[in-house]
Amino acid sequence: MKIIFFDSKSYDKESFTKELVNYPDIEVKFLKTELTPFTAELAHGYDAVCAFVSADISNDTIEVLNMCGVKLILLRCAGFNNVEMETARRFGIPCSGLFSGSSC
């Protein structure tokens, strides 16, 4: 699985990179840019995106992610208030919180 992290911080890169040793089938790319409708095309070729609490995961963003072939939205936050849930469901893209274990 290929995952692209948006709005990644140094602590994200450090902690997730340490864990990747245990998951050899996962390839990760870390970006400093936030996920928006204008940056979502950077996810082309990735299976999943991992976004921070400030991401704009609106209708437009999800439509671009769908066109890029993204199959999963992961969130590094507790809630889903920044995700247009109905659009994600319509495209069959599940959402999951990395830390809370919750999903949409």
C-alpha cells in the first residue's frame, strides 16, 4: 500500500518511519503541504491519503482524490468534521481515524 501524508510535521515523519520497519508492504511519502482541492492531485498513484485536522476534505477534494484512484482517507485527528462524509461514501472511499479507531 502506498500512503501520502499531507501537512506532515517532523514528529509525524519520525514516529511513522520508526513503525514502517514492521510493515514492509507500506510505502509512505511525507509532504508539508496541506490537503486541499488544489493539492489533492499530488495523491495520484497512492492508495491512501493521511491528512491532518486542518485539511480541507470537501466535495471538491474528495472528487479529485477519487479521480486519482485513492481508496482510503486516513485522519490524524479525533473527528471527521473536516470531511464531507456523504461524498466519501458516494465514491466508496472509507475514512478512518488513525488514533481513535473510529471510521466513517
